Amino acid sequence: MLTRLLALAAVAPGLVAYGKKAPGRAACTIEELFESSVSPATEIASSTDANFSSVVGPRWSAWEAPAWSGAIKPATEADLQKIVQISVENNIPFIATNGGHGPKQGQGSFTGININLGSFNTVSIDTANNLVTVGAGVKLWDVQTGLYNVGKEIQTGNSICPGAIGVTIGAGIGMMTGMYGLMIDTLKSVRMITAKGQLVKASATENKDLFWAIRGAGVNFGIVTEATYGIHDQTNEGNVTAVTFVYAAASNRTLWKTMQTFDGNQPAKLSFQTVIQFNRASNASQIVVQLWYFGPVSEAQPYIDTFAAAGPVVQSVTYLPQTDLYYQSETAGVCDRGHIISAHSLGFNQTVVSSYEAHFADMTAFYIANPSFAGISVFQYYSNKQTLKTPASETVFPWRDIQVWWLTQNQYSDASLGPQVDKFMIGQRTNLQTTSGFDTPHVYFNYAFGDEGAAAWYSAANLPRLRKLKSIWDPNFVFGNGAPLY
Ligand SMILES: Cc1cc2nc3c(=O)[nH]c(=O)nc-3n(C[C@H](O)[C@H](O)[C@H](O)COP(=O)(O)OP(=O)(O)OC[C@H]3O[C@@H](n4cnc5c(N)ncnc54)[C@H](O)[C@@H]3O)c2cc1C
């Protein structure tokens, strides 16, 4: 016990000093502080315990990994309430996580405990009323497959591994955005635990202000334990046309021009993303385009022909169930954990060919100068006509005018490359901003690096209301690590 106590103090000096569960003691272990207040099924471990790795929430990127001093995996909502209350009373910082896909700049210096939401993993589907309710530990895959199996669907992110609620509370974009809008646009209600440890509901009729704030800035207001969404009947019996093209570097300008033809008139059922990457075998950059169409190949053919005309060196047409398509994120390694990967992002409302061309040339030069850099630069194209049907005032997420979501995933094995990568990518972000079509940066928080600031994530116009709500629901900044509102 003494060893554990000292170890805890060494990792986080004073972390649980004067814990109320151990009166008269200068410090106590995480187990001593929480164990008697939670149900036996709740798992608790300090970072030096043998079972720590099974209690702590898994993390996707090794970039900016917090130095957890301990972890708790609550079994029930009541346990979670107690954990929040005790942590706040004892001044113990915590971050609640699920999929672990949301690293932000500065989190590497966070010291405190992890609350692993993984046990809240139920998905309840009400087909009669077209509703699905998911717990805080549910991953996108659970929702995608659960609904597919009953002939329903919902707009989600494109991968299977992120946490469903974590994606939602930023906005939630993906290949069905064109058809249904953002994940927050189909969110009906949530149950959440506040900084006081209270369990509250938020919806269009209950705690309306809070419901506005958690649809975009959800990481700042509490822990959502359960979320209920509207769902849709399956499109095209759940089948998708998915086409992969690979273009050589020399075709980049032609490809950007092709993509430009979709500005402002992208069909709802058509989504695509282009991925700039470097082929170390041929020592050249290349561009992979993934096109998705929620209909038969015959309907998608005009769009396939459009991209084929840009001269790909590889073209592969498939027709498959949407769950098989989502699962490709697993087989393609997108969900692999443990690499150092940071992200930079920006939204555009137009495709400026010269700007894309310059970015492609800069990326190529950076790849060549840095042989260990294995990052990618992605342009995601989703029609935003449906997204714009929800009034801007409905949610704190403000950027319904984004048509192109630019995202880099900066992967490198040598951590010392980090500052150079960040400098380069921040430069690219500045360059691309000038032709984004927006006067101020429009940044999707869930793709953000973390340095952009609250006005870029939530708009300057929304900040007074957002900050007022923060002062009501979380005046002592218990939540929102990595997402400062000031
Ligand atoms: C491989 C990959 C693919 C992605 N694909 C998409 C995509 O297609 N579309 C898209 O929109 N986004 C996508 N994202 C971004 C994703 O939306 C964010 O990373 C999101 O934060 C992931 O949530 P998480 O639970 O996995 O992460 P975590 O790291 O567990 O959580 C991220 C943040 O959300 C908070 N949080 C998590 N759960 C809750 C909760 N229940 N209540 C309150 N706060 C909570 C955490 O405290 C933390 O601040 C992707 C990210 C990655 C790495």
C-alpha cells in the first residue's frame, strides 16, 4: 500500500491529498477515495497497479497523451455521479473518455484521472418510433451495425472506432451528411451529469440552452451518459457504390478541377474524399480518391465517369453493404492505435485549384525532406444542403456553410519531428485560409489541433451565450480540457 501511495504521489503530487474518505491522512490512494462510494462492479486502478491498462480508457493517438495517475471505469450512472462529485470535492482533475480518438494540443501536460465510459455500451433501437438510444461507451460500429440489422440507418462518422457520443457532441460529419445533415441534427435528447454531479436531461423542451450548447461544444458541459437520436429507413436496401481511384502526382491539377465542378451542386447521395499521401516505393506523392454513392452503380456511373476522365492510374468499383464499407476503416488501419498522430483542420466553401496545387507541391516537398513523415492530407466533400436546413441558431456548432472539410493526420514515428510538422501544417492552414471562402477560420472542433481558439470553433457571435452557459453549468472549469472557451 505504501509503495502505491508513494507512486501516486510521484506521478501527481498532492493529487488526492486530504481525501475526505481518509480523514486525518495526508493522502490516500484512488481506491481508498472512491471504492466505498461506488458499486462493486466499478473498476478502479492507480497508474502503477497491474490492472491499470484494463481500467483506463484506450487511446487512439500517442500524441499529447495525458499522464493519468489513475483510472476509474464506472458501472452505473449513479457511480459516475459519485465519481464526479468526489473528484470535484477533492479537486482531482479528470477527463472522461470513450473511443479515445480526440487528442488535443496541451493534453500531454494534463495530470489527473481518466474516467473510462466503456461500460455504458448499450444500444436500444425503437423501430416503431424511429429512435435509437446509445450509451456513453458505444462506438460508431455498434450503431452502424445495430441499425443495419433492422433495416435502418443514421448519419455517423465514416470509421467504426470513434465513440458515438464523442463524435456527436462536436457535430458529427460523414458520408451520409448530404442526405441527413449532421449527427446533432438528428439528436433528440441527452441525459448528462453536470459539474455538480447532478443528472439532468436536455432536449428541445428541457434545459434548452444546455441542449444548444452540447450540440457542438459538448466537451465543455458535462458527461453525456445517454443520447437518443432519430433514425431513418435504409437507403438502397443498405447498399453503397464505393469506388477507389488512384492518381499520379502529374494529374493533381486535373483532379482538383474535377472536384471544383461539385462546388455548390454536390448531390446528396454522393460523397467523396481525396487523400494526399506519399508512395515511398516510387518516391512520389499520389492522390487516392474514395467516392461513395448511396445507390446502385448505374446511378453512380455519371460521377464515376467524371472522376475517370481525370486520368486515374487505378480504378476499382465495388458495390457492398454499408456496414462492410464502414468496416474498411478497421481493415485499412484507420482505427489502429498507438501511433503518434496529430491533426490540423479547416473548412472551405469552395475549391480553389491553384491553392490545392500549391498545397500538393508543399506536401510533396515536405515528404521528401522528411523521410519518416507518414502523414496524409484529406479533403472531404459532403453536400451541405441538408445541413443548412437546420437554422444556424439551433446549435452552437456554427459552420453549416462548410462544403469541404480539410483534415491532416500527421503521423510520424520520431517524436522530435513534432515541432517541424506543426510549423509546416500551421503554415499550410494559414495559406489555405486565404482561399477558404470565409473571412475568419471555420474549424470543426473534432478535427482541430487545439490552438485555433473558441471563436474559430464556435464563432465569435456565439461566444457570449456560450460563456454565460459555461458560468452557469461549469463555473470552475471541471470540463473542457483541450477546448478552452476563453
Ligand atoms: C480515426 C478517426 C476517424 C474519425 N472520423 C470522424 C468522422 O468521420 N466524422 C467526425 O465527425 N469525426 C470523426 N473523427 C473525430 C471524432 O469526432 C473526435 O475525435 C471525437 O472526439 C471522438 O470521440 P471519442 O469518444 O472517440 O474520443 P475521446 O478521446 O474518448 O473523447 C473526445 C472528447 O470528447 C469527450 N467525450 C467523450 N465522450 C463524452 C461523453 N459521453 N460526454 C461528454 N464528453 C465526452 C472527452 O472528454 C474528450 O474531451 C475521427 C477521429 C479519428 C481519430
